[in-house]
Amino acid sequence: MIIKTVILSGLFLCLSCQAFGVAYNYKSLSDYPRTLDNFQSVEEFEASYRDSIQDCLDHTYGGTGGIPCLIATDIWDRELNIQYNKLYFMLGNEGRRQLKQSQQSWIKMRNETYKVQSLVMDGVYPSMGTESALMRAGEVDNLAVAMIKQRTLLLRELSELIKNKRLIIGN
């Protein structure tokens, strides 16, 4: 009888956690309107969303309910587009053509890398229980952020070089 009570109590606690997790008010990309250019450093920018993501994870009690909390990839992808467009409009026709070609090559490389990551994740997380799913999603998010962040910062640096040198990049 005691074992049954403990099991039922544990089950109730789990179901309660999931219920609270489902009721959590998840944030979307639009809830983070400030962009990288609004911050003094990359670290400040990342801190601006990191605490919110952790708060979301803390209130969704693990499992698959925490997966929608992992929006760092979306945040960095938005930044990539911002930095790409900023650089694009600083360039002349030939520079734009080359930047577009470079970005298309990078996207292809990124997508191929995602395929390799997926194979690795299949090996690391063979079980797709709810906790494994969240852990896998977290690892995938971290790996994607690393790639997107690197590309974003490169494009940003190129824009800064043009701006600081007051260059006019030709046709």
C-alpha cells in the first residue's frame, strides 16, 4: 500500500509539472526586440536572452515542454539576416553578387553540417524519452548557435571595416 501511494504521488507530481509546463507563457522571437547592435558587446546581447530561456526551462519542468524555450538559434538567425542585409547594402553590384554566392555556399555547408549533427545526436541520444528529447534539442540548439553566431559576427566585422574606413566598395 505504501509503495502504491508513493508511485501514485510521484505520478501526480509528474502530471502536475507537465500541466504547469503546458500553461507556461512561452516567448517568441518578437519578445526579444533588441538586436545585437543595441548592445555594447556580444556577451551583453547573449545575457539579454539567456536568463529568459533559463526561466522558461525552469518553469516547464523538463521534458518536451522545455523544447519551445530553446530559441537562441532563432535569435541568432535573425541577427544573421540583419548583419547580412546591412553588409549587402554597403556593397556595390559585384560585392553583392559575391556576398550572395558566399551566403548560399554557407547555407549549404550549414545544412550538410546539420545532417552530420543529426547522425551524432542519434548515437548520443538513442532513446527519445521526454528528457532525452529536451537534452538533444538543447545540444542541437547550442551547436547551431555556434555556427550561426560565427557567420553573423564575420558579416558584422566586414560591415564595421567598411564603415570605419569609410570605404565605398565598388560596382
